[in-house]
Amino acid sequence: MDLFEAMGGAPTSRRFKPDQVPRETLLRVLDRARFAPSGGNRQGWRVVVVQDAERRAALRDLYLPRWEAYMQETGGARVLAEPDSFDPSRVRMARRADEYAKGLGDVPLHLVVGVRIEDVLATDAQLPRQSIVGGASVYPFVQNVLLGLRAEGLGAALTTLLVPAEEQVRQLLEIPQEIALAAHIGVGYRADPWPARLARRRVAEFAFAERYGQSLTAPGESASR
Ligand SMILES: Cc1cc2nc3c(=O)[nH]c(=O)nc-3n(C[C@H](O)[C@H](O)[C@H](O)COP(=O)(O)O)c2cc1C
């Protein structure tokens, strides 16, 4: 699969066939993803691959209460309870994500991604706002994994709701204290067809020329991008 095709066609997959992911396939993906950039080339990412049914169920048990709390806090629970009052695409996504959370134990392969805290340098830590930069040494790797999985015909769902359960996840997977949890990726062969296009903003809405807000695209061009 062409790189640009993968970049434009790797949606979140939340329903999977029961088929196992071959170890060889996963190793190929990780062997490409490892070329991701990181601050100082410290390569602090660490991945625990979980396929054991009991461990997958334990991860679901940690994920589910956080998912339910998130749905309460963000109004998602109302979307599920009163579907007729909401946009059908929102209802569909809420249902799929809810189904994913409840069935997490059946997702064939789980990647628990962490990063060695001492390999992360948050250059914005002193700023009077939420720090963003720390993640920049692990999420390029995560995105490489997602693209690699797509190139192998695998679907994946990136979530971060397990991170607040970091301590329990550490205990479950024997992850040392020096590793911070960054993401969970559920992986498998997608049960649904791949969508023709993903719902994303056009380039003109987020990229600017020289000054913030100034159009980058030529008149007429923005409609297609
Ligand atoms: C940081 C992050 C956290 C996310 N958390 C969740 C989650 O908790 N549950 C879920 O079902 N999807 C989660 N997603 C997936 C997003 O919902 C998805 O990327 C977005 O809706 C676009 O969907 P699409 O790629 O299928 O078009 C997360 C994605 C990111 C990048």
C-alpha cells in the first residue's frame, strides 16, 4: 500500500474479525515503526503486546469504568439514551465506541505503549498552560504503528483512557515505574469494509501562509482539499 493511501485511509477500527494477528506481521510493523523520530533520538517507547485472553479481559475491566465515566462527563451517555435527538453520525460513533469498550476483551491483539519518563523532555513544562511537548517523543512512533498496521491490512483503535489506570496496568503487565503509559491500541482484522473517505477538515481550515489566518491555498483550490 502506498504511503499516501495509508495516511488518508487509516480510520479507527472498532469491530474486528476473531482472526489472530500473526506474530510475523506485527514484528514487521514494529520493525518499521521504530524509525520514528524522538527528542535526542532517545527512542524511549516501550510496547507490551497482549494476546492472552485473561489479560485482555483484565485490560477491558480497567478501561470500561473510565469509558463509562467519560461518556457521562461528555454527554455521550445521553447520545446513547436518546439517539433520535442527535445527529446520526454522532450516534453511530457513540454506539461503535461503546461496543468497542464493552468488547475490548475480544479484540485479538492489544498494544500497550509506554515511554521511559527520563527519555522525555517537555520543553514547554514551564509555560503557564498544559504541557504538550512530552508526548512528541512517543506519539510519532504510535502513528507509525497505526500506518504500518494499515499497510498490513489491519485495523486499529488508538485510545488513551487506560492511562489514568497506569498503576493497575503496570501491575498487570509488570511494567516498571520508570515507564509512563502513553496509549492503548486495539488491533485486529477489520470486520467492516474500509470507508471511502474520512471526515476531516480541509487544509485551508488549519494551514496558513506566513501569518495565522492567511490563506495558503489558491482561490478555488480549497474546495477540493
Ligand atoms: C488521543 C486519542 C484518544 C482517543 N480515545 C478514544 C476512545 O477513548 N475511544 C474510542 O472509541 N476512540 C478514541 N479515539 C479515536 C477517535 O475517536 C478517532 O480518531 C476519531 O473519531 C476519528 O475517527 P476516524 O479515524 O474513524 O474517522 C481516540 C483518538 C485519539 C487520537
